[in-house]
Amino acid sequence: MEISLSLSSGHKTVQNILKTQAFTVSIADEDHVVACDYVGVVSGHKEPNKLEKAGFTYTPSSKVHAPIINELPICLECRLKDYDLDTEIMKGEIVNVSVDERVLDETGRVDVSKVKPITFDPFNNQYVGLGKVVGRAFKDGLKLK
């Protein structure tokens, strides 16, 4: 599996990823909106301890040379595949997905209502909670066959 991100080359994060050839992507959740927004708006060049200042703790990944934020329930652990300086598109191979047990249901599957993921609404510059089921993947479309 692969993930693509658009990241400006001037960010300290990009410089670190290019050095380590690895990165993690944690899923922001409703319980940590302020902290997640903070680490997104504050530069690591100006605040080297921004994770700690946001109240986050971290554990080194056992799969890649990058941190896993303990407070966020899902983390993609990735090896850098490519970074294009012209487009500022970063591609990574997902080598592991860490999931905190607190967001699993009784069968061991991820329960999105426990994850409480958020997304960015660029039309209104706000974060929106996700979780309402609106259809069944790879099944509902079969009605049109």
C-alpha cells in the first residue's frame, strides 16, 4: 500500500523525513483537535519541542525510524518512496498500521465511532468529525449492475 502527501519542502518535517527515509501519519481525532491543529500551525524550526508542548508523547516505531504519537489511536508507519521537489508530493510505502486497542470492537475490528476521526473542511476552515455510515463499500454499487 502507498500514501501520497503534499508537503512543502521548507518544513522541518520534510527535512527530517528526507534524512531518515521514514515517516508516520497519525489519524487526528475529536479528542485532540487543539493539539493536532497546534502541531500543524507551529513550525518545528521555531518550536523544536512542539509535540511535547501540544501534550503529545511518543514511542519510536519498531518498523521505521519515526515516532508514533501515543495519544492518537491509529498510525500509518511508512518508508519514504519518493519526494518530488517540483510538485512537493511525497510518496510512502505503508509498512505497518498501528491501532490502539481502545478503538477496537469486540471482534477486533476498528470501530470508527471509537476512533472519532476528523477531517479538514477547506471551504469553511474548520474540522469536521466523521463517523456516520452512509453506505456499504463494494456492495451498494452492485445494485446498478
